[in-house]
Amino acid sequence: MKRSKTLAILVGGIFFTALMILYWKLELMQKTELHFGEETPLEHEADDLSVLRQKIERLERLISDNNRLVATLRDSILQHKASMKIGQGGKANGSSSAATGLNTKLPGCQSAEGTKATDGVQLLDVYDLLPFDNPDGGLWKQGFEILYEGNEWDKQPLEVFLVPHSHNDPGWLKTFDGYYQDQTRHILDNMLTKLTEDSRRKMIWAEISYFSKWWKDIDDQKREMVKRLLKEGQLELVTGGWVMADEANSHYFALLDQLIEGHQWIQRHLGVKPRCGWAIDPFGHSPSMTYLLKGAGLRDMVIQRVHYAVKKHFAQQQILEFLWRQSWDSSPHSDITCHMMPFYSYDVPHTCGPNPAVCCQFDFHRLQGGRVFCPWKIPPQQITEQNVEERALILLDQYRQKSRLFRSHVLLVPLGDDFRFTQSQEWDAQFSNYQKLFDYFDQHPELHIKARFGTLSDYFETLHQRLHAEGTTLPTLRGDFFTYADRDDHYWSGYFTSRPFYKGLDRVLEAMLRATEILFSLTLAEIQHFLGQGNLVLEFPAHEHFQRLSESRQSLALFQHHDGITGTARDPVVADYGTRIFHSILNLRQVLQSSAHWLLLLDKSQYHHDKSQPFLQMDDMILAQDSLPQKTPLKLSDEPRTLIIFNPTEQVRTSVISVVIDSPDARVINKETGQPVAAQISAVWAEPRQASSEIFQLDFVAKLPPLSLVIYHVTKAPISSSHRAQYTFYHQDNLPTNHSEYFRVLYPDGSKGDDPLSLSNKHFQIWSSTETGLLQKLRLQSGEVHQIQIQFLWYGTTTRADKSGAYLFLPGEKGAQVYSSSEPPFVRVSRGPVFSDITSYFKHFTHRVRLYHLDGPAGRHLEISNVVDIRSEVNRELAMRLISNIASGNRFYSDLNGFQMQQRQTLSKLPLQANFFPMTSASFLQDSVSRLSLLSAQSQAVASLRSGELEVMLDRRLNQDDNRGLGQGVTDNKLTASFYHLLLEDRRGAAQKVDGSSVEHLSLLAHLTSLNLCHPPITMVTVSGDNLPKLRPFLPLDVSLPCDIHLLNLRTLEDTQKAGHPSQEAALLLHRKGFDCSSAPDLPLTCTWSTHEEVDLDDLFFPLRFRSVRRSGLTLLRDDDEPESALQQHLPRVAFLRPMEISAFRVEID
């Protein structure tokens, strides 16, 4: 009875609060309207209509707010009842918007115990099992002797598919354009001629970036020939991505975007759909990529670069073909059939069978007299009537040996290498000689072999038929194939970090592209709303902007190539990638500024597009492709300067906005409310010890609704009226007496000079060393002090002949050496009302930790930034290590492409370099009571070499080639910035040790923190002047999306009738993230989440409206669209969003 009364009081209180909030909002709206009317009296009828429309929209929002308050009230009741049931031994189910108790799991979370995989092959278990002793396997050096009786194929003949291919890197030793001009266009020209000569000839092609460039160069007659070859199955486009993407450093946004770019191009120009994946050169393989391929409609795939010991084990167990399943998926929903090549490489010597000396004799490009030869010094022979029997039997022996490694009698044999089939002579040599061998096999049925040229689809179709007929099932596999080693202790963990400047620039482009895509799509929808469906007139340059978007998509896609973002191309090629990215960022800024301009205008007729003098400009400048951005000083006066802040995330956020101004005092006003906001003036340091007297840093707190454009006014303030930061200097000798006339600088006296530095906000407190300024301890609100130290380390390279390079990490025998300097670093401490920080100036890097005095996610993390310069070093790599008292053992977690977390094991039986893994955006350590998460804005290598430790590589400078074909070291280092958010969380509820391979996720707080780190607010400034047009904020969403649903993209699709023009359709991509059960924040999050998979899209995006919604595949191919009968044209539009899944919809926004 007492609980019922308590519940009734709770319900009444919440309902009363809801009514009061609604009343307050109505009153505020009326006041705002009066204030707005006084400030900007309307003079035109169009303005009256706009104000009326604003009022209607606000009323709609208030009604929606009320509905959501009622829903929250309902959920609160359900949650309260669930908590009561849990206390009585029951189970909870429902929605939630706050953290639950110590022993209660968050509804909708993904439990580690519940998703522990128990079936199939676990790669973590394989690594536990293997001795990694690398014995000499004989002819197959990394394998074993393969035996057979000879009668194994009597009942079921061996069926061989020889698959011609040419691997074309879109940049490596030459630039993309250089390769195209010198080689690729000749390959494709010859392909057209040679395949047409004989219908038995076949070929596969992967890189659509090259294929699309070639398509522009050929005439209509040749285009029809291409379509005919595709239709007849002689040519197959495999994977269909813009490039053969890297799978370690690339973020899943970019992986999917390059796949969309390729698939959309294929659909528009060729009308076919890729069915098979082909990834023979990425340096390790990720299940995130397989998930995207399956979601894009592919069912089968081929991979190559896997650790040689794993290949050997898989060959012994006959599991080189398997169903690759996502670790978090207990169903076969995500399964894709995967074929792993068993041998060292994808070239001809390593694909026909286990003996490369024999297989090389069947690479007829290496016939005597050519420029390419066999290193085993036994050249190929032309096939004649005299030698065909001998040569056929030798080849058959290799085929039979290879087939014994698989479960079926269907055999895939690739025929190709890098940039093969450039000359017509090679086409003739390969096809004519192999055809003679195939004819011989056909003429001798007693050999029980059928061999022919084929495509991947030919192979997999026959494989599935054979497996089905025999009742054979393939094993399932979970996990990833990092870190790759091709021989000995040569682990390819160096490229996880190589060229970190460009890895960071990649993510800048990615964030800018996503932000611009969304705002451009919303702008087109708004224009259609005002002018009628399909009527894109006015001055808004939709076509030109769409061209800029398309070129930027392709620049990002090109850089995902496995020699692009990896940092493994030659210096001029890296500069070419950088220049493309740089120009794309500039182009995207134009589109973003123009779109924001249109959306903000109260009177749309005042829109005028002037490329030379845009109405809005960014608050910073990037001067070159290899330089860091610099803030543009803002000139202030008594008249307000207008700042526009765009929040590119789907969550309401409280962010600190930073601009540089020419005054030491300033005032910031939220234009809509007319209220001042919290702000802080800090020094701009011309030198570490000397503040500028001409420019100053203004930081203010902005509350940004989801996907909004918010307006702030900045004016000069009376002298000394602003809150200014206060500074403390440590380790100063022979200082000038006056550092700044505007800021107070303190020097600790002798009695306090050795006390630890301490900073705190309402969420946590940190202590750092006065000697170095580096972090030592951290205490959460819960009260316990945790040891969390930051160290910097040097890695050298081995003294052996093989040394570290762009690909390989081969550290010196002593391992890491703690960074030291002859003199202590200068340490500067800043304290202010908005943020406080500690900056340490070392010779090779500047390190800063900062905390924000904010509520919400922004106040709960510690921001870490490093600016690194190791251009003076020789064969050195710089790392940052976190040392904590978390009892993590030999296990930690790193993300795969920002899409999912993967458990890692540090194994003492492996060399140090083998225990480094790729980290795209997150890594964490945990024990039963704590979790320490490091979230990053760029990809790099990560390791946990000892319990409680986590280290990331920051930069590497290697002065030699590592003998993997690049022919140079890595010496083009830049001044490089890296950014991290450090998050310490208590674990509760489900906090218990889970042995074996388990699935873990980031917490909701970590997801939100990572979102804010990777997608910062974008600040724009209006041109100065007295005659600015009237502006109003743009608020497309009423409330935030649920915090476990991420708006991955809203991408305008190309018009099917007008090439190069935007259509009325957009690709809506939503990712519902899995989140951790046990890491619950003490204070509730502002967003909601739900256990239900059904989501009403109209409710989710209110007040946006969709004219139509149709679910599709991840690359939006029309063949993957729902049928017309399922087209959702009427309310409600309910979509199923399962945890961890990405869902794609073809939408028209009203």
C-alpha cells in the first residue's frame, strides 16, 4: 500500500511538472515574440506569413513536447514498476531515460554474458591455441606437406575456376592519375578487345574509381560492349566499392560511403548489382566490412592477407571457407560466405597450389624474353602438343593439393597480380596457353577435372550447389584478422599509425562531409516546401553544390584505399591525396555556408549567392594541405557581430564554442532569448610564455538543439567586465617581468611548488605532477581516487637487417623507453569559469589536459590533446601511455572502424609488435568495478602491454624501406595534432568478469562523448556591416533522437533523369548502437532509449515530414528497395531498428 501511495505521488508530481513546463514554454514563446517584434519590426507581407508559420511550428513543437512528456511519464511509471518487480525477483522491460540502480541493468543494453559466443570458430580461441612456432613447411614454407591418394575425385571430379584479375591500386608508387594514364586505361582497353575475341574468356574488376574514369573516356559503342560483357557473364564487377578499402584505419562512415559511391555509379551507368566481395590486398580484415557488404546485398567474398599461422591452422582444419558472423549477432542474419586464400600472396606463384616454384611456371607473363621472370629460375614454357601432357599433369598436381585444403571439390584459382594485363601480349599468352591446358583436361576424363575461366559468381554459385547437394555446411566464424603478419615476426602494425597527420585530416573531411550532406539535404527539402515540389529555382546553386558534394565524396572514398589512409604510399602520392582532401574541405565549406545562409534567412527572396564574397564565412582557415587550421580573428565593436553555430549531431548538446577576437572583453548573447551566456576570455600565446596583446580567445557555453543553426551575438564589453582566465607558471628561469597586461600570472612559492597540481569540476578532480604537468590521479564524484598516470615513450627499431617502415613495426630489443629531457618542461596552468587546463611544453610535443565546467557529457570527460613534431628524429616512434590501477589482466577492447568493439588479448608468446591493434575511435580497459575509456578523433595503433595500461602511437619517423614494395621510409612528418577524450566510469549491475570471448560495447555516455568529439560544432561568422538581413534560428528537430540511435547520414541522391543533379530523394542511414549494461552514470542522461525495435520515423524526426519512406539496402540500390506494396506513404511509418544494425531508407522529405 505504501508503495502504491508513493507511486501515485510520483505520478502526480511528474504530471504537475509537465503542465508547468508547458505553461512556462507558452509564456516564454509570447515574450520571445514580443521581444522579436521590438527588435525586428516586419515590413512585408511575406514576413507576416513567416512569423505566422513560426508560431504554428512552435505550437506543433509544444504539442509534441507535451506528447513526449506524457510518454516519459508512462515510461517512468513502467520503469518504477519494473524496479519494484526486480526488487521482488521479477524482470524489467520498457523504456528508460535515466540511469537505474546499482543492481539493475539498463533497459535495451547489450549484456556481455548474454552475447557470449559459444558456437563456431572464435579467433581469440585460435590465438590461444596456436603456438606460433613457425616451423619450415618445406615446399610450402609456411604450411605443411599435402598428401592425396589420387582417387579422391573419382566420384566427384575436381571443378576448377581460373579467375583472371588485375589489382589496380588507386595510388601507391604513382598517383591515381599517373597509374591511370600509364597502365590502367590500357588494361581496360585490352580487356574490352580480348574478352570480345573469345566468349570463354572472363575477368573480374574491383576498383570503380578507375572504371568510372575510363568510362568517361570511351565512346558509346565501347560502352555497349561493356554492358554486353557484363550481361553475358564474361566481366564481373566485384565488391563495387570506389576502392578496395583499408579495413583497419577507415571509419565505417567512410567505408560505407565509398561503397555507396561505387554502387550508385554502377547502378546508374551499367544497371548491374555486385554480388561478390574481393579484398585481396588490405593488410588484415575486419568484420565491420563484411557487415557492410552483406547489408549492401553481397553474399560471398574473398580475403587474402591473414596471419600465416592462422592460414596454416585453417588449412589443416579445412575451414578456409566459412560463414563470417558478427560477434554480437546470435543469428545467421549477418552471415556472409568467405573464402580465405591459403598461401602467401595473391600473385600467380602463390595461387595455383602450395609450391610457388611450380606455380610460377604457369604465369605465362613470365615467359623467357620478357621483363618479368620467376625468382625460382625455372621459367614457364609455351604450351605445345609436345609438352601439353607433362605441363597439364604438373598443374593438376598443384590443383589437387590445393583442393585438399577445402571441404568441396570446387576450386578457386586467381590468375593475376598488380597492374597485370597491361599489354595485349600478356592477354594472349595467358589465355591461349591456359586454354590449351583446359582443352587437354576435357579430352582426358580419366583425370577427373573440369577447368575453365570463371568469375567469382561462377565459382560461388557452383560451390553453393555442390555443398547443398552433398549436405555439407560451412563452419561459422567470429572475430577479426588483426594483426597481420606475412612472415617471421614481421607484423604489419606500423601502418596503423603511419602518416598520422593525414589520418587526422581524413576524419576532418569525413565530419565535414557528413555535416554538409545533412544540411544540404535539409536545405533542398526546405526549398521544395516553399516553392513547390520539384521546383529548385531561385539563386540557390543546387546543381553546382551537388557537384562539389560528389567530388568530395569521391575524395574521401579514394583516400580509403589500402595505400591511402594507411600512410603506405610514396611522398608525392600522399601529397596528392592531401591536396584532394584539402580542396574537398574548402568546397564543402562553400556548400555548408550557402545552405546555412538560405536556411537562416527570414525573407528567402534576399538570398544571393556570391562565391567571391559569401554571406557566411568559417571562423578558421586552412592555408595548405599539410598545415593545421588557424583561427581568424574577429573584429568587435559596439555593434553585434553575428556567429552561427551548426550542431551536426542528432543530440542536443552543451558545447564550448571558441573564437579569436581583438578585444580582451566581450559579451555573448543568445539572439533568440536575448540572454547573455557564460563566457571566458583566455590568452592567445604567441610563445609558450608570452601572451599576445592584440588577439584573445573567447570561449562561451552554447546549448545547441539537434541539427540546429543557432545565432549568437558578440559585442565589445566594458573594460575588465569579462571573466578572464588566471594562469600559473611552473619552471621559469630568467622570466621577463611582464607576460601580459590583461591576465594575472601566478608563480608558486617554494612551499607549494612541489604540491601536485589539481583541477576539478562537479564531476571529477585530477592531480598532475608539478614537474611535468602530466596526469597522476583522478577522482570521480563517487569519491574513490584512481591512479591514472600519463607517460610518453620512445620506440626505436631493431638492429637487425629488417627494420620498421611504413608497414612494419619492428621495435628495438629494449622495447619502449620513457621519454626524458635534460630540463623539466615549462608547465602552464589555466583556470577559468568555462574550462581549466594544464599545458606542458616538451621538445617534441605539447601536451594539454582540459576539463570543462559544464553539466552533461561535456563535463564528464577529460580532454587530452597533443601537438607532435618529431621531424628532428631518426628511426623513432612516439607513444602516449596511460597507467591505471584497473585490474584488466591481459585483456582490453579496441574498436573496429568505429562500428563495434573487439576484445583483445595481449599474448606473451607473441612479439611486442604483434600485440598492437588498430584503434579507429575507441579503446577501453575494465575490471569488475571500473572502466577507463580512451576515445579518439583519429585512427592509430593501440596496445595494453601490461595489466591496467593502455598506450597509443602518436607518430613514427622511419628512415628506411621495410621491403614491402614502397621503396622509401616515412620521413615526410608534419606538425601533427591528436585529440582524445578520457572517460572513467564506475561499473555496476552487470559488472562481473566474463571469461573467454565476450562481446562488449561502449557505454551510452561514451557513445555520446565520442559523437561530440568526432563531430564538433561548426562556427560561422556573418560579414560585417549595418544592413544585414533578418535571420532566425533553424531548428529542424523538436527533440534529440534516442541516444542509442545515430543519424549516420542524410545523403541527397542523384537524379535518375538528369545526371549530376540532386534528386528529391535522400538516403536516410540510421545506426542503432549497442551499449554497455554496467557503466551507468550517476546523473541521468538527457536523451532516451528504448528496448523496443519498432520506431516511428515521423515521431523520431518531428516536425520533419516524409512524403515517402522505403527501406532499402545499405547502398540504396533500387533492386534492394522494398516492393511498392511495402512503400510507407501513410502514417505511422514504423521501422524496425535492431541494436547494432544500420538501416537504410530511401526518403522524400516534405
